[in-house]
Amino acid sequence: MTHQLFLGPAEVVASAEVGGSVLLDGDEGRHAATVVRVRPGERFYVADGAGRRLLVEADDVQKAAVRARVLEVTEEPAAEPRFVLVQALAKGDRDEQAIEAATELGVDEVVPWQAERSVVVWRGERARKSLAKWRAVVTRATKQSRRSRMPLTSDPVDLAALVRRVAQNGLTLVLHEDATEPLAQVRLPESGDVLLVVGPEGGISDRELAALTDAGARPVRLGSTILRASSAGPAALAVLSAGSRWA
């Protein structure tokens, strides 16, 4: 079984060396000691979320902290190109399901999009709490999938902000049921960001599609079936990864 992964403070992970020791405390230390119930002699990973990962062996387990000896240090380079999922806000928890699966599949950034047909609206305090919830979902999925790099969760965008980003980006792909270009046949660049735009349950409006394509985006299709907002993005990421990162 793959070792459990916990996220440690960046400064602690950065200064760790083989043969030295690290202290995992705070929320992660408490989780390791009281929920996962790590025991002396057990091995686990501690990562900084930015690519540096330690393989450690527990020496001393306290009520809310674990001290461990460093056995191995690895550095995971950033993936190129970067995969960015622009996920429209969706009803229920379907947008959260999408970013959870996307994190497990290797997405590098998730961007909440307030689309015209999004039933959910983020404003004021609700926006702050919802964004914090997205970040918590991404954090949990990062640890569950044993990723050394945690995806960035960006601030929400409206259509105008998204169009500006698309205009400055090299490749933007918009999932749309009327598109004729298959996603599986898209040739990816060697570097830069690949934006993948997914609409809400009601779909992307004609005005939105026109604005995005005018800015340089390319409408693409996954297949003959219509996927939910919770599954379209992860399915598209799997297709892109199969032709690049997983090849």
C-alpha cells in the first residue's frame, strides 16, 4: 500500500535532510496521530505542496504531533504544459466533485467561473466561504492522491476576466456539445497553460461561447454523450493526460 501523505510547513520540508528529523504538528500532526493513528516505525510522506516530498519514519508519536526521521528527499518538477480547469459554478456539490476528481487526475490549477447559467451565485461572504471550501476540497484530494504538488485554487472569474485570460493564453479549449473538433485530436503545446473551460448544468450560452472564441478559444467535444458538470472536466483531463503525461 502507498504510504499516507501529509502536508507539512514549507520551511520545515525545505530544510529537511536525509538522516535528520522533522516535526509534523498542528492540524496535520493531530490528524496523523489521532485519526490515521501513525505508530513508531511506520513510514509516511510529508510534502510541501510545491513539489518537495520527504519519506519519513515515525520515531515519537504524541497526542497532536509526530516526530519522524527523514529517509529520502525527492523533488517533483512542475508539469509542462500546465492544465488549468475553468469550472463553472454548478448546483449541489457538482463543481466540488469536479475539482476533487480533477486534482486526483493531475490538474495544476482550478478556476471558479461565474457563468451566465450558473444557478449558484457567489457574492460577498458566500463567495469567501465557498472559495475556502473549494481549497479544502483540493487539499484533501491532493493528500488522498499522494501528490507532491497541490493545485492552485484561483479567485473566481466572471466572463470578462475569463476572456482577458483566454486572450493572453496560448491554448484554450471549451467543451461544447455542438463542437466538431474532437478533444482527443488536439495537439498540445510543449509549455504554457492549457485552459479547459467547462460550463454549468445549463451549458455555455451563445454569448459566452462567442466571446471566448473571439478571444482565441477553440470549442471541442469529448464524444457523443452529454456529461454532467461534475464529470466533463475530469473526463477531458483524462483524455489530455492520456495523450501527453501518461503516454
